[in-house]
Amino acid sequence: MTLLKAVLWDMDGTLIDSEPVWHESEMQLAREHGGQWNEDLAWGDSGKPVQVVAQHLVDMGTQLTVDEIANGMVDYVFQHEKEHMPWIEGVEDVLRRLAEAGIPSVLVTASPRKMAQNVVDHAPEGAFVGFVCGSDDLPKKPDPAPYLAAGRLVGVEPQDMASCIAIEDSISGLTSAAASGATTLAQVGFNGTDVSEGPQFASISGYEGLGVAELEQYVRLRLNELDAER
């Protein structure tokens, strides 16, 4: 019997190598409108809702409203992703293997609905059964609500979330996923910040050699640990 019930995927820096494009959008807006911004600040805000990043840009002197900055960031990145979806190497193969094995994938992102839908539309056929996004009326990461909602999409109750793998790359996302009870993996290959002190169960770097059996083993180890703690 398969212990792995679903895989819940963050988007930026986990499925697609898009964080550099977000940073480009932020620095361009700051440069053109009197603000101060750099790579360290950009990486520090990775994984946070667009509105939070926009407020930080305002605080650093960018002379636009939060909504103007947020809309400008989204439009910039969305256009780039429509033209070329920057899949992280190997992740499409993992998505195909999961779909072939009947293991559902759900996208869990703080990005707006149109960006989530664009990724799902470009993914291997049948890879995703749904998504939770920043346009949904839910508390945002690091709150566990987005991952609990993703679990409900595939019929997993909160007490059974350890049977779901969540793959994240930022402290905000890792905190959200771990707090939901999901067996959380940190994808450390594409994030410019150190998440080694995060709440993840384990860390991975890239997707080489990762398949259904390997993800199943992470769930098995986590469930064994939870049983031992009871």
C-alpha cells in the first residue's frame, strides 16, 4: 500500500527558477522610481506574498503605491513566464512519474491566480489536480492554511498530512508547510538564502535521482518517527 498520498509543490524556486526574474522586476521598479533595492533584500523577501514585498519596496523609498508595485512585479514576471517557463531541471520528469503512479500533485503558491494557472497549463499533461494561490481568500504563508487547503483538495485530513510531501525553498514556505503537518522537504539548490535552520524534515538539492520510491521513503521515515514519539 502506498503511504504517499500527494506531493504539494511551491512554485518559485521549487518548480521554476523564477526568483531571479522577480528580483529583476523589483530592482527595475526601485531604480525607475527612486527606491533602493539589492539582491540581498530581494532574497530576504523570497517566498513572501507580493504585497509584502511591495510594501518593503515602498519602505525603501520606491515612490509608487503598494498596488502599483505589486501589479508591476506580477506583469513583468507573468510576461516572461508566458514566453518561456523556466522549469528547474528534472522537475518535469518527477511530475510525470508521480502522475503515472497515480500520486496527485497540487501547486501551493503565494502568486496570483493567473500565474498559478499559467504554470499548471505548461506542466506535463495531468501533472496537477489543482492549485492554491495568493488570490484565494486564505491566510498567507507562513500560516499553514494554504497547505491544509491543498490537502483538502486531495481528500487528506489535517491529522493525515504527514502522508503528503511538501517541497518548498524559503523559510516562509517551509514554516507554512511544516506547520500543516506535511512531510516537508527544503529544495536548497536554487535559493540564495540559507534555510539550513528551517523546520524541514529533510533537504534536497535538485531533482536528480528523485522519484516516487524516494518520496515514499521520506514519508515512511517521518511516520516512523511520529509513531516513536507517541
